[in-house]
Amino acid sequence: MKQQAIKTGILIFGLTVFNLTNAKAQSQDRAKRTPPTFSELLKELDTDEDGKLSKTEIKGPLKESFTEIDTDEDGFISEEEFKKAPKPKRRERN
């Protein structure tokens, strides 16, 4: 009986340490996430290397908000337009 209690205590301690470590790692990952800079996006997405991003070159939230961001309506997102773009809304947690 006493040995069973010791095993249970060790198991609970181990699971607690695991959960705390995992939670801390997840919070650190969230803190490290920062939106990409315009130059980072250009390196990754600007396939024709013209210094601007067209709707065919981009993806994700940037593509979904393309018309809002392309304020001069020339079909491209320039660095200036990108800097003035509205920040994406955070997704709600369930």
C-alpha cells in the first residue's frame, strides 16, 4: 500500500513538471513570434524582384487584406503601404 502511494506521488510529480515545462515553452514561442518586416517578405515572396508585392505573389492574411493595404490601387503593395497597413486582428482562443 505504501509503495503504491509512493509510485502515485512520483507519477503526479513527473506529470506536473512536464506540464509546467511544456507551458513555459509554449509561452516563449508566442513571445518570439513577430510579424515579418517588408524586406523579409520581399526576400521570400517577391518572385519578379521589382521591390513590390503583387496579389499573385502574396498569401495568407496579407492577400486577404490586399485591397485595404493597396491604398493607391496600383495592384502592388509598396513598403510605404505595408508600413501603414492595419494590423491583423488576433484570432480568438477557444
